[in-house]
Amino acid sequence: MPRSASRNGSLMNENHAAPSHFIRQLIQADLDANRHPQGITTRFPPEPNGYLHIGHAKSICLNFGIAREFSGRCFLRFDDTNPDRESPEFVSAIKQDVQWLGFDWEDRLRHASDYFEQLYGFAVELIKAGHAFVCDLSAEEIRTTRGTLTTPGSNSPFRDRSAEENLDLFSRMRDGEFAEGSRVLRAKIDMSSPNIHLRDPALYRIRYQTHHNTGDQWCIYPMYDFTHPLSDAIEGVTHSLCTLEFEDNRALYDWVLEHVSAPARPYQTEFSRLSLEYTVVSKRLLTALVSQQVVSGWDDPRMPTLSGMRRRGFPPEAIVDFCGRIGVTRNQQNVELSVLENCVREALDPSVPRAFSVLRPLKVVIENYPDDQEEHFVAQNHPNDASLGERHVPFCRELFIEQDDFMENPPGKFFRLAPGREVRLRYAYLVTCTDVIHDENGNVAEVRCTYDPETRGGNAPDGRKVKGTIHWVSAKHAQDATVRLYEPLFNDPEPKFSSEDNLADILNPNSCVTIEQAKIEPSLVSAKPGACFQFERLGYFCVDPTSTEVTPVFNRAVSLRDTWQRVKNQ
């Protein structure tokens, strides 16, 4: 039995014993047995036909992380065998995302296209040995003769061409003598194999497309299943780690390596791909979202792409932490979105400064506060880290509070502002609602209050207890801002779609709510693009790094849970 088959069979048993660490255990066992005296080598091999998403982050953290843990090497290799959809834009974005997550490929940046000449030589080896042939069937004819899961395929009428004829035709394919789609190079394996991947798969096809890395040097391009194992071998990869969708491809991976003079013998090991609630990582669907302008681009903060998460305000350490928490297993992973959100909160909480912002402002007039008086209150930039310093928050007679922080007829356990009720203005004074002004439609337009000047700083000298504490901004000093509140892009925890045409049926109409003219304290006006803040009681927000608007734009990274409960009485 081939070593790869026996190893992967045993992995399933190891998976039950330690499902989140079986790859680490496998590598440790290989090192203990001295199978890799030169050390281990892994690779992260994205196709440059889109932006990286949260599922790729799991693979990045696994491949680069394992190499780092075991003092090995990890290659960043672009599997660029399909010039139709690849571009330098995607190459640049992928490199940026890997670096953003904190990983460094050092001098190990490669492209599969760097190996095109070697791959061509391996294909010639197969032809000479009688293991590959040039086929004139069309793509549709090949599909119809491949058979099904229950019926075998049928041999191509061109399968028995001589090695000499196949070498001649393959050389002429390279020279551009034949029309695109008129011929392919196929492996000669077994058309009756129960594994459809072994039914004489295509190895090369003709494409008259300019390649982003090799230009017009080539008009034949190797298929992924041929390129991938040989690229691994050329780079000396010891552990080829991929998701379970490639499990059936492993037989072809092994076949290719066993039938050419490969410089090394990598072994493929599969793990489950990431499935996250309310999220789709199908590159086809993500491309459709962009092309149909359902989202603003690959970096739209609602997208599961790493660039979208970065723009939204997710810190890279939260993504890495998330990938570590969900573990590595061969079992299907269906991860709750709250796990990712908790990682984001925990990463931001210790270091992100606090600030005041009122998203849906309601005017409050303090009737007994002097019209011409202003003062400043010292506010902590972080309740648990004095090193982040303090700021001075201006205060005057007219303020803005959140509309949700006032109710005329409050239910029980509503501890915020209401007629006749006293609340604490964070860092400022205790105020009591004395009157309510309505507009012509009967809606609350303004709240009148009085303040207790003896409670400066928010504490009552007589020791009376006040349950409610709310935030505010000075109406005179507040600045306008645009705030975007994000929810999941899809309305179902497990989005289902039959085609790109029914996207509207599965989208969440409230995935992005834009609030114009939110009010922010003056200290936020000069915040730099990408800077993150906790808007007290509202959530963590990031200055949109791509915005060109004069008015500041803040993207909500994640809402709060009970953070305010821990600090409201400080």
C-alpha cells in the first residue's frame, strides 16, 4: 500500500482522538521518525483569481504557523495556471493579506508559472512512457465519454496514438499550430476507475491568453491537478495540506508524482474547510457579488474577504486567534459568527481608546445651566490602561444624547432618561428630565432637564444612587460624521443559492445601514484612516481607510456586549 494511503487512513483514527491537533501530531511523528532530516516544508498556494477570504486565513495560519512552530519553511506560491481570470491586482492583494496576518515568506515567493518549462518536461516524460496522449475530442465530448459515478467511461479514439505522434502533436500545440480547444493532453490512466479524477484527466489545454507573469510566452497551460503536485515536489514540500474537497484528487496527486522523475515526494493531507454562519466563501459567488455591484468591491466591509475585514476594523490578531480557536479537524466545521466577533472584541478591548459618539441624536437642553458657560471634563481614553492618557470633553447647556436613551413611558427596568427621572451624564453631572417638546407629528423633538451642580464628575455628594448612566456630546462642539452599521450580508445562517441569479433572495436588506450626520466629540475629527475607537456603549468603530469624503466615515467593526456594564459607574 502506498505510504500516502496508509498515513491518511490512520489520520482518521487520530482525528477522533485529537481532532483539533491531528496535523501537528502527524508532523511530530514524522520528525520523531526522522522522515525529514532537513526539516519540514509547507506552502500556501492561492490561485490569483480573487481576494483571500476567511477560509484562506485558516490555511495561511495552518501552513505558515506549522512551519514556524517546527522551525520549517513555508512557500507562498501562486498557482497561476488559468490566465483567463488571473491578474496582478489579485497577486498584490494576496501578498498584502498574508503580511497583514503577520506571516513572512522571506525568499520563498513562487509562481507555478515559474515552473512551466519544467512542467512541460514532465509532460514529455509521461508521453514517452506511454502515460499521456494528445486527444482531439472537444470538451463536451470528453465530458460525455467520462461516464458517471455508477457507469465507467469510454476510451478516447485517440488514446492509442504512438508516443512519437503524441510528442509531435504536443510540440505543435506549444508552437501554436492548433486552435484553442481543438486538442488537449490527457493522462492515460483508467477510464473505468471508480475515482472519476483518474479517468484520463486533461493535463494541458490550449489558451491564447496573455499570462500575468509569463506574458505571451506560452499558449498551452497545465491543469491544476498536474501542476500542483509537481510544484510541491520542485519546492521540496514535505506536507501538502489542503481542504477535504481535494480528498478525491489525492489519487491523481500521487499518480502524477509516481510516474515522473519528481525531485521530491510530498504527501497530501486533508482537513475540513471553514464554514462560518451567515457567510459564503464560494469564489464564484463572491465574484458575482462584486461584478453585479451588490457590494462596493472585494474590500466591502460586509464581504468575508480579509481586505473587507481589514477595512471594517478587524485586527489581524483577531483573525489569527479565531483560526487557532476553531482548530484543525477532518470533521465538518460549522462555526458560529459570535466566535469570530468575540475574538475581535477581545483583540480590540485592551488597546483601543474610548470616545463619545451619538448616532441618532436627540437634543437635550439643561435649563438651569448658564447660556454662556462652557467647561471641559477629563475623560479616560481607556478605563483599564492609564498609559493611553486622557482627553478633555467639552460641555455646555445643549447636548445630544441617543434617541434610545429616552422614553416618555418607559417599561420596568428601563434605567435611562425619562420624565421625572435622574440619570448620570458620563463624566459630567446628574440631570433630571423636567419636560418634553414634541414636533408637529407628535414625535419627541427635544428634552428639557435640570442639572445638579454639586454632582460634577457624575457623583452625588449625598450618596444617592442613580442607576442610569448615558453618554452625550456637546451640541455646540459636536462634529458631523457618517457611520455605517454592518450586519451579516446574508439573511440565513446557512445561505443557500442555486445560481448567481437569485442573490436578492438570500441577501440581508439591512446588511449596511448608513447614518448621516451622526455626532462625534471633537477629538475624533483628526482620527487617521484605519484608526479604531470604542464608541462608548455602541461598539468598536474604524475610520474607513478608503474614504475620500470630507466628513469622517466610521465603520462599525463589532458591537459591544456587556462592556459598558463594567465601566458605567467608574
